Amino acid sequence: MAEESVMKKRVVFMGTPDFAAVILKDLLEWGGCDIIGVYTQPDRPGGRGQKLRQSPVKETALEWNLPVYQPVNFKDKADIETLRSLEPDYLVVAAYGLILPQDVLDCAKIMPINVHASLLPKYRGAAPIQRAIENGEAATGITIMKMEAGLDTGPMLLQHALGIAWDDYAGKIHDELAAMGGPMVIETMQRYDDGTMSVFKQDDELATYAAKLSKEDGLIDWNRPAGKVHDQIRAMHPWPGAYFFWKNEDGNDELRLNIYPGRVSDESAEGIKPGTLLEQPGGILGIACADKIYLVDKIKPAGKKAMDSQGFLCGYLGRCCIIEHKD
């Protein structure tokens, strides 16, 4: 182990979105390992023009002149042979977007490790950050685990927690967790080198699943308690965004409104129909929930730019919807 520890480990990095790009950059700036190849999802069309877009991980890899591989999947044995020929000590995987077969995992001489954005075994799956916030969790974190063929079921190597405040939203927690990931991968490799690595089996009975997000997850039901609505709104920000459809008095006109994270008022909504829009003191938009009023600071009508609630009240008052004033 002593002779092995003085040599830089050969690492193949696998990831796709911004979360993974932050971790890749941290490993590159550390310089304690050799990134010998980067795997990422194939370029895909996006934006108004549907032009092919490179993933954030590919952009980072090209900036550092690293070889990039983009297999659609690993069903072609030639792709596995290409990976094996790189002779990696580690596979470091972070939000890659593919389920890796055992033949791929076996290419790592030391081990394949994954950076997962939850306190495993809770929130295995595709959307751990959003689901934790949606469920009102007080904390989340990063788990570094040794990968196996199951979905986020491998033994845990390192875990650090991160508190979730009442006004935290998915985008903010995403960035904070991404910043934690790289140093934790480095710490894991260092613990392996100095013989202090610990391995903890996950308790499958405590496991929960974080289902992939869809646009429909953002649709707000104002019949729920305001606290639950607040959790949903901040979990869905910035993507897919929390929204509802605002109808006029006769129900013919409808406008989709995207809601940014706000706050729960102390004011009761008793006797007010859930979903009713209320002009609150100071030009603040309030929306009645099952128990209390939800206060909205920022809102985006479909096809328009985002605006503060006062601008919304001034611009849309009486145009397509009824706004009820609470006495």
C-alpha cells in the first residue's frame, strides 16, 4: 500500500450536468489524481433552435484537454473494452444519467465510487435533492458509496450532512452539495491510500426512493396546507418550476403562473376558498391555502418576464382574473 499510495491514481470520471462538472473541476484543480478520460451523455438538442448542446461535464473536460467518450449506453461490448483499455484505478461517477452494468463497474482496479446527493439509504434515485425538500426534511447531504449494480444500494464510504433552512430551495441546495462532492471524493481516495477507509452497509429497510421529476410535479394544489405548498414550491425551483392556472370569473380565460419561493403568513385563511388571490398590505400578493395565506414575492406569467408581486398586481388586476381583497 505504501508504494501504491505515492503514485497518482488513474481516474475515469463519469457525469453529465452542472452538479458533476463542479466535482470534476475540483478533482482537476486538486491534481492528486490523473483524470485519464471523461464519460458523459451524448450531445442533445436544446433551446429554442434545438441545436446540439454539450453537457457541462463535456465543456469542462474540453477546457482541460481531456479525452471525452459519449456512448449512448454500454450495450455495445466495444464501449466496455474501450473503458477497460484505459486501465482506471477508480471510476468516479456523479449524476451520469446511465445505469452502469457490472461489466462497467468491474473495469475499476480499486473501485467504482458514486457521489450521491442524499443521506443514504434515504432518497435513492434520480431526484434526491428535490424530494428531500418537498418532504420538508431538515437535512440532506452527500454520500460517497462503492457502486454495485443496484440503484444506489452500494456500501457507504463517507457521508456528510447539510442542513436545509425553511427558505432554502433546490437550486441553492444543489450548488452547496455540488461544492461538497469534490472534497469528499478526494477525502475518500486519501482514506484508501492511508488505510483509514471505513465501509458501512446500507440498511435497506430504511431506504426511500426519489422519483425522477416531471413538469407535472410543479402543479400546485392550493387545497393543501401552506407549509406543504411552500415545500413544493422551493423543491421545484428552478426546475420544473411550481405553477398553477389562474382563471377569470366566468372560467373562460386561463393563464399559467409560475410561482417563486415565498413564505407562509401567520394569517389564517379560514373561510377563504383555496387558490383565491389576495392583495396584502404593502402590495404583496397572497394566495389562500387550506390553513394560511401564502405570500408571493415573485411571479412569472406564461410568456412574460418574471416580476415582483406588486408589479403583477398593478399589471394584471382585473384583466383576466378576479383578485379578492381580504378584510
